Amino acid sequence: MNKLKKFSSSISDLFRTTSLKYEDERESVSIAERYPLHNAAVFGNSVEVEFLLNSNRNCANQEDDKDSVDYTEATPAHFAAKEGQVENSCLLLTFGADFCVRDKIGKTAFDVAAEEGHIELIKFLIKQNCHKTLLSQMKYAEMKPINTPLHLAAGNGHVEIVYLLFNAGFPLNYKTSQGTALHEGVKHGRLQVVRLLLYLGININAIDSYSLTAEDYGIQVISHNPVTAPAILELLEGGAHLV
């Protein structure tokens, strides 16, 4: 009897697993069918991207609706940016895609490219002047963005992108509620980013919405990051002349 129960249970588990797998596959197909341009942008299929744009099946700026898989309101540009797809980004721009449209958490496709460390894509977007809209928003918007490409690049340790953004005109001392790019670099233990920001002349005394400086965060995280935090604190305490 026990063997029969075990056998029955195994069969039930098999059917349940197969059913779940089928539902997952069906959901994946459904997503690909509903958002073909998003799907093509992710997988770098430039031929399909161009075909879809030419056939007007998708608007280049079309956002995911509330029923999308992740509810992020991301555009195909966000998807291409996350994967560093330069060719697809070029196609999307040609058809009028806006790389400064914000998703549900306030990130633009340009932000995503900086966050993910896609150097060639950032170079391309800067060359296409995509960053100028963001700079205008940062300067004139009533509500400051939650993040900027500079903050995201600094927090993720992308030194070269930080330098590219600085040269493109992103203000070094721009503050969000989380502080400056230096705050982000210190919080995440990005020694080389901190070194670069100090070299470029960032204000080490800037405070965030909690009235904390980057050095305050360096002291807080030293127990969690005993490798780089002491070196970062040494730089902050000594000032830019130690760089």
C-alpha cells in the first residue's frame, strides 16, 4: 500500500511539474507575442528589431502596460540598454525612441546603460546627444530625479563611465536625496571611483537628506567592508591632495 501511495504521489508530482513548466513556457510565449520589440531588443536581434519598427507593429517608445511581466513600464530602449545593445539602440533612436523616458522606478534607458557599465553604449548615446535631455531635467525639473547616470555609475564602480559623464557635462556636485555621486561610491566601497571623484574636485563636505557626509557613511560601513573602507576613509580624511 505504501509503495502504491509513493507511486501515486510521484505521478502527481510529475503532472504538477509538467503543468507548471507548460504554464511558464506559455507565459514566456505570451510575453514575447505581446511585446515583440522588447523581446527582440533584449536578445540583440537587430534584423527583427528593424522589421518590427518598419512594419509599425510597435511604437519605439511604447511602454509595457500594467499587465506586463514585471510591471516596470520599461520601453524597448530600456531593454536594449540593459544588455548594452548598441546596434539595436541605434535602430531605436533612428525611429524616434526616447532614451530619457522614465520607467516605474524613475530610471531612463540612459540611466540603465550607466548602471550596467556599458561603456560603448554610453559613448554612443553621448555622441547622439541623448544626455542633454537629462541634463535639462536635472537643471529645471521641479522634482529632482531619484538617481542620475553619474550616481548609478559611481555606486556600481564604473570608473570610466563616471569620467565620460563628467566630461559630457554632468554636474559633479549634483545632489539627490541620497547625496552626491561620492556618497554612492563610498556607500558601496568603490575605491577607484572615490579616488577619481576626489581628483575631479567633488565636494567632500556635501550632505544628503539625512545631513550625512560621504565620510559619515564611510565610518558606518567600515565594519561591513574592512578591505576598501579604511582606504576610502584615508582618502576622504586627507582630501584630494592624497590622490
